[in-house]
Amino acid sequence: MKPVILSVGVSGSITTREQNPNLPVTPAEIADSALRAWEAGASIAHIHVREDDGTPTARAEVYATVIERIRAGSDMLISGTTGSGSGLFSEDERLNVLSARPEIASFDAGSVNMGRRVFNNNPDFLDRLAAAIIQAGALPEIECFEIGFVANTVRRAKDWQFPGDGRTWWFQFVLGVSGASPGTANTLLAMRNELPPRAEWSVLGVGAAQLRMAHVALVEGGHVRVGLEDNVWYRRGELAQSNAQLVERIVRMAAELDRPVATPQDTRELLGLDQDPDTSAG
Ligand code: ZN
């Protein structure tokens, strides 16, 4: 059976300590939580960063600090966010993470309502973001909140040079967001069915959808992201203790379903990132 790539959304920019006091918020806490998740089986750390006082930031120096600390303690891959920090960051600031040389960078492939705001990924910005990610040598992690995001990315692939030479398409379905697609098996499989050939896909479900989406992905040959960015709960009425705890549960489920957990090296091979020394963590 194909190994399952486990990603951890360590902190995000929106989740707060009020929602879960176990949330890592300083640069050191974010890096250390990623390392504990790696020990538990995660091979990709999806990283947002915050200042020492916990304020979300997009400063390149802070990305570099967090990424260096993770690389000093592990061989996990870094997926840097290019998100807007819930509207805090300008389009320029959203590209800052690329200077810290993550192997993977998120590419939110369209605009969508999120709660009361619009997550703006307009066509001009997408062109610019695509060029910046490829230029930086990163693999785009194509975050799809809606099925049209998949179709439009495939349509634009040639212009954007996606997924990059020798690399595998890497899709992250984002389901259960208030304002967008529900976290149901029907939605997930419909999106999966629109993928181009030679694509790997992962899913993150927000809140209560996290466990359900993970289960479907394990059964259907997909990959899984969990973490406090997407879900602060372990189960109804019980807050998660850590990112590692959320990863450990998926590792147990994967074992029951005969899906070995991908090591970072397995993940590099699956995503076609193993042949480019320039972007390996070393
Ligand atoms: Zn994120």
C-alpha cells in the first residue's frame, strides 16, 4: 500500500490561545511543536509564524528562524504558507516566506469566503504567486477550497509551469471551511476525481471534519493533514493536547488500514523532490 504523507498545520494565523491554551504561538514553540509532530510521524510541517508575543507576522526573518530550528532537529519538509493571515498581510508580504527556502509553498488556487471575510486570491495575484514559487524552486501545494480551484489550476498549468520539472502535482483539499465546501466524502471524492494524472492529494478538514476527512483519505489512497491550525479539538468537548497527539491518532488509524506512514524521504520521492539537492533540507 502507498505510504501516507502526514502533514501538520502547526498553528495557522487565526487560531488563538483562547480557543486552545496548548496552541504554540512563539517562533520557538511553533518549531518545537513541529518537531514533536515529526517524532509522532508527520513528514511535512505547514508553517505560519508569529512574533514572540504571539502576533501573526509574515516577516522573512521569523520564517527563517522557525525553519532553521525545525531543520536543525529533523529531516521533515517545510510547507510555508503564502496565506494572507486573515487579511493582515499585503500581497507583497505573502511572498516573504519564499526567501526562507521552504521545499513546498502553499498556493491558494482561488478566492473564497471564509467566515465574514473574503480570502482574496485574484487572478493577477495567482499569476504572480505561481511565478514566485517556481522561481524559488518550491513545489506548489495547491490548496483547493472548491472544485473549480482544481479545474482552473489544471487549465493554467502551462502558464504557471506547474508542478515544476520532474515533480508531482501536490494538492491539498481544504474542506469544512465556513463559507466554502463541506467536509463530506462526496465533496472530497468529487474533487479527487478532477485531478490531473500523476497527482498526489491530501485533505484537511476543519474542526469536526478533520477526523472524517482523514479517514476517507486513508481508505482512498490520499494523504492527511491534521493540526491545531485546522482543529483545536481532540474529540467533542475535549481540547487537543498537542499537534503530536493529533498526528498519533492518524498513525494508529493508518496502521489499522495497512497504510505505512511516509518518512520524509518517502515524501520526497512521492513528490519528486528527491532529485533536487538545491531544495533538500540537507
Ligand atoms: Zn495554513
